[in-house]
Amino acid sequence: MSAIEKLYGRAPALLTDLYQLTMAYAHWFNGTGQREAVFHLFYRQAPFDNGFALACGIETAIDYVCALRFTEEDITYLRTLVDNAGEPLFAEGFLDYLRDFRFTGRVDAVPEGTAVFPHQPMLRVTGPIIEAQLLETALLNLMNFPTLVATKAARIAHAAEGDRVLDFGLRKAQGIDGGVSAARAAYIGGCAGTSNVLAGQLFGIPVSGTHAHGWVMAFDHEIDAFDAYARALPNNCVFLVDTYNSLEGIENAIRAGEKLREHGYEMAGIRLDSGDLAQLARRARRRLDAAGFPHTKIAASSSLDERVIADLKSRGAPIALWGVGTRLTTAQPDAALDGVYKLGAIREDSGRWSYRMKMSDTPGKLTRPGVQQVRRFVDADQDPVADLLYDEASWSTAWAGGVAEYEHRFKADAPHIELLRPVIEEGARVDTSPELGEIREYAMAQFAYFADRPNYPALIDHYLDESTDALRDWLAQRHNDGRQSEGSS
């Protein structure tokens, strides 16, 4: 059972914008819905000025597409919707179509955790346009936020330089699914665990935590709170020391640790949650070492992110464990990933692809046509050396002459991998779902590799550029001709 079905009982078909349903209805009504189409899911600008992002949410998206069904409850609700004249918005025949709806097309995706650059497709959906269009909102919802958080988590884990990072952000997350999705994405990005017990149950992510200030405040004296906690959980004692005064809290933690040791247990750590964390950590380390607790770890929380952690590391803070909450789970400072889902081509009756692109006065919003693929060239050690975004439909013709004209020159058969790989064919999954731990290891390796190569070449095939320019010029001319025709009439 997929995580979506565990959380919601099903893959909710109404997780969509109304206009997806009205467009589907219009396709059904006009008999245009069975034309084969290709859509690409990509983002326009890398988050956090990172240069690239880690594609995340793909396994969840695959599960959703394969399990998508409209229930009788969904149909009953849609029957209540009316148009501006008060008439039923959807005909009964269309509701019958939705009742039997199954996605029958194909989905190609990059492996989850792959480093992808702006405008490179993370997903490519091919199928009847009525089906492929209907997936847009749900796929963007399932991938935009996790991709954002996984990239943020990877940046934080990278800054921590091998120290354990824990996701502590559930209480600041945007709702239940926001917290669950963030915990999974954060783990993929490099967090070692989460405080989110539901995410632990759903995904098998290691769960971890200490205690709250409220626990200490429930007792008349801080030491009494530490001792009581130690009696209950002697193997799990990480004492939060800043409820009243951090330095006094450290001393009380040492006293509690000495009592633990008398009973054959060891204090695992202390947690700092406010103040000058670098200075407090250094003073705590000296006191712990002097008291005979050199192996007791110092954990830190309090508005952490990759920049704060990097600064604390540069100042020599002896912190071994980082609890990162709000700025991770809400992916600050970027509110959202600029992910979109755009039509690239429609199959003509002749069998040829008819290219489509979105025009825009905003240059960054113009889309590229075709059936897009990303070729990642590799060296003899299988390490990436350059990416090439190209049109798969015209590839064999375009490359017939051999070598493309680039600053970086590659032969068509140079060692490479294709990033988009089939995951769904004829509506059914065709690959195996990797373990979450495997995805995490892959994502961490991807981030480490590309983070060290800020000038990595992410190229555009010049034939794709030419077809983009040609279609843009043709659309602009057609638009101008239409305006002139209207003026003359």
C-alpha cells in the first residue's frame, strides 16, 4: 500500500484544480480527448540560489497515478456543481467517464534524488490528452514541495559536514501532509531522522527526540525534572538545558548524569536551544569533559539552517547533533518551487508530433516544444561531465551528421545515461520501487557531487533551440496575421 493510501485511504482524485476537470469535460464533449500528448514537469529557477535541485516526490507521484480512481462519493459531489446559469456543470455521460477513469498512458521520470537543473524535465507524461492534463495539479502538488525540502535538507546536511541532522519541523509544518511530506523529503536530502512519529510509521524513517521546556517547567526544580526523566528513560537522556539558565542547566544535567552512571547508564547528551550557541557549546564541552563526560554529545536547535550551521562550524562550536525545524520544513527563505507542467507536443493523425509551446512576454516563462529528454554524459568512471536537454522526437535526424556544435563537443554515442526512464507504461508500474534508504544515499551522493561543481554545463541541444525559435516566430507571425485580419474586417 502506498503512503498516500495509508494516509488518506486512497489516492484522492479530487486533489486537483477545478479547471482540470472543466478542461477534461470540454475534451470529452468535443471528442478531442484521445489525441496523444506529451507534458513535461520541470522547474524554472533553482531554489536557494543552489544552481540545481534534488528531484523528490517521484515515488509518491507514481503511486498516485497508478491508484487514481474517482469514487462514488467523488461523482456525487461533482454532480452538485453548477455553472453560472445554475445548470449542472458536468453532463452525466462525463461523470460516467470519470467513474471508469484509469490512466492508460506512460510516465518517464528521473530516479528520485537525481540532481536536476532548471528546465530539465523531472517527469514526462505521455498519453491521451484528457488523461495527461488531468494529472497536472496533483503531480505538481506531490513534487514541488518535496523537491524544495529535499534540496534544503541536502544543503543543511552538507553544511553540517557529517554531523547528524534531525528534522524537528512538524509543529511548524503546513498541515498534516506538509509535515509528513517534509519529513520524507528531509530524510532523502540527508537528515538522519525525524521527530515526526507518523512519518516514522509510514516510511520507516528513524525517529528521535529529547524533551520539551514544558517537561522541566512541570517540576519545582530543573534537576528534579532531569532525574524524573532519567528514571523513566535511562537509555535515552538528552537533557534540554536552557529552560531557565543554560549554564545552570548544564550543571544540573551533569548532576543527573552522575546519578545515571551510578545505576549503570550514561547520559547521551544535552541540547542547547537559545543564546550564543557557539559560546555556550564551548563552555558546555569544557564542563562536560571536566566532569568526566567526554562522550556526551552536544545537540543544538533554535532557528538553524545551512548558513547558521556553517557559521557555527567556522567558529569551532563543538556541536555534534543539529535539530533543524522551521527553516527546513517550511524551506525558508523560498516559499515554493517554481515547478510547472507544460504541453510539449500533440500527435497528429499522420503519426507525426505537432509541437506546442507557451509564449510569454516574460522570457523565463517561454517553454520549449518537443518530446524532451536529458542526456547526462559521463566519463570513464561514470561521473557526470555535462547534461544535454534535447528533443527525443527529432534526435535521430538531428544527430545524423555526427558531432554537435558546442563549446563542449560530444558524439551522439559518447558514454551517457538518459535521465528520464520509464516508470509507468499502459497505466501500470514497470519498475521496482527502491528502498527509501537507497534513495537517500543516491540523493546525498548527487548533491555532494554537483555542489562541488558550480560551473557544471547544463546545455541545450542547438536543434531544440532552433525548433523553439522557429515555432516562436511562427506563433508570433500567426498572432500578428490574426490581429491584422481582425483590423481589416
